[in-house]
Amino acid sequence: MKEKKKMSLAMQIFIALVLAIIAGLLMQSHASFAESYIKPFGTIFLNLIKFIVVPIVLFSIMCGIISMSDIKKVGSIGLKTVIFYLCTTAFAVTIGLTGGNLFKGLFPVVATTDLAYEAAEATSFMDTLVNIFPSNFVSPMVEANMLQVIVMAIILGFAIILVGEKNVRVVNAFNDLNEIFMKCMEMILKLSPIGVFCLLCPVIAANGPAIIGSLAMVLLAAYICYVVHAVVVYSLTVGTLGGMSPLKFFKGMLPAIMFAFSSASSVGTLPINLECTEKLGAKREIASFVLPLGATINMDGTAIYQGVCAIFIASCYGIHLTLPQMLTIVLTATLASIGTAGVPGAGMVMLAMVLTSVGLPVDGIALVAGVDRIFDMGRTTVNITGDAACTMVVSNLESKKDARRAKAGK
């Protein structure tokens, strides 16, 4: 008897996504019920993902570094990753500003008289630099401060390499722990269709009518820019530097893309992203280093959102942005993407920084705050796709470098 073919995770998530949209639209008059009784199950699922993400980042980066067993190689991968992230983020803001300008005439003019928005205090560059380094062994893991967890993993990984011959037992232990946490992750990910449904349904129920309202044009502009950036920039980089057909890349990334869209959490999507990039052929040690770093500092989608929203807010206040101001936005958003690492709702914090840099009223954030979750779904999807594109590119470049070395060594 032929065994029944199991439905792929991508298909399960897709069905959950469609059902969530239908259920959400049907429940518009009962949005509070969806919020009170459906959303908590989604939150439980996200909590489980957050619980597993810190050990996975810590152990997978450490094991990745140990398996490279060469500190120089780690440095070369890190440098390529950061350069790739900075360049694509700058492209993203530019696309956001261009899209915002093209749509400017269609944006609604929303009254800005009684707006008030309390902006969180922006951290200075030096403070950000200091905050990357942990002052305590446990607190980065407790607070899920991803940048500090990554720094810890790098320091521990280097130390284990430098200990030399004596490290065999430790290396085996860490590899075993890594396997155990990966197994935990597999178990949790089996629940993702339910999680996706429970997270998305309340959002649609609450925002259904609101989206069709005044901000439809702004959302449309942002989403068109998201798609353009993903299709143009990522296809070009994956095709030219990653040595892979863009179609194959996007097809392989579908589970992660759909999960990111419904959960709006970059860090939460990390485990699925690791799985997708490995299936696409990225080396495990590279994926486990590049992806956690990307989930923390690479925010292309957020950068596009900055560009579109800055222009929308400026037009609501009747302010015309000059070219130097737009260049300031590009620079601020690119640097801010590293500063506001992986915080939920980081988009709002960054938007406050961007608006301040060009002298726009921060109160304007209140205009887009209501539908921030809808923006967030799109920007998270772009963010994680960018992380995966970088993984494929770095993995391919490193393979070529190894091949050249092997040839020269013959």
C-alpha cells in the first residue's frame, strides 16, 4: 500500500493563512472575541518560539564557528554579511522614498491638529556600541538581547577553538545540545499552522474595515515598494552573487515568507528561515551565523516603511522634503537599522529617529500607528527574505573561495 503523502509545512501554513483571513473578515463584528480568545493561542505559540530562539542562536553560532575552526574565516564571513546588509538597506530606503514620492499625490490628507505621540528616547551611536557587549553572562539570554547573545557566542566559539586539542569533549557536548534544541524547534514548528491562524485572525478582524479606509493608499505604496525591493534587489543579488535562480530561491523560502507575514516577528521566523536556507543549499555553519545576525541588524522592510511613512507624514503637514533631507533619511534609516536591533515594534522607534533627523514632527507617527501591524507584516517578510538572500550569497562566495584555495593548494 502506498503511504499517504504528507502535506508540506508551506502548504499547511498557506491554508492557515487563507482560513485566518476568511475567519477574520467574518468576525469583524466580534473583533473583541477574536482578541480575547483566539489571539492568546497565537501568543502561546510565539512564546514557545521565543523560548527556543536564544539557545538556538547561541549554540548554532558557537557550533558554526567551532566547525569553521579558523578565526580569519569567521571575520571574512562577518565582514561580507555586514557590507551586504548595509548596502541592501540603503537601496531599500531609496526605493521607499521613490515609491513615496510617486504616490504622494494619492495620499490622503489626514488632519494633524490633535495628534500626540510620545517618542521613546533614541540611543546615541556610542551607547548603541556599548550595548552590543554584554556585562553579564545570563542577562542577554534572559532579556533575549540578540546582539549580545551573538557576541557571547562568538567569544565562546573563539575560546573553544583556541583551547586546541583539549576541547573535544566540550565540542561534542555543544554539538549534542545544538541537536537537542533543533529537535525542540522541529516539535514547536509543527504547531505553526495553528499559531499562524491564531495570530492573523484577530488582526484581520480588528483592522478589516480600517484598512479599506483612509490609509489604503499608504499601505499600498509600502507594499508595492516591498515587492519591488524583494523581486529586484534580492533576485539580482541571489542570481549574480548567490549563483542560484531567483525562482528557486523564492520557492524555497515560501514557508518562512508566509510565517513571517502572519507572525510579524523576524526573530520568531529564525528557526524556519534556518531550515529553508539549508534546504536551498547554504552551508549550515554560515546560515547559523548570518541569519541570527540578520534577524537583529538587517531591516530592509523597515527601511522601506521609513521612506514611505516619512513622505506621507510630511505631506500631511504640508512639508516638502528636499533632496538633502531625503539623503539624510537614507543615512539615518540605514544606521538606525543596526541601532534598534530586533526590538518588537522597532519600526516605530526607528521612524521617530528618522523624522527627528529631518525636523518632521514626531507626533505624525500617530497617523500610521493604528495600522502599524499591517505595515509590520510586510516589512518583516522583506527583512527575513533579505537575511536569507545574504546567507545564499555569502555561502556561495565562501564556497568559491574554498574551491580556489583547494585548486591553488594542489
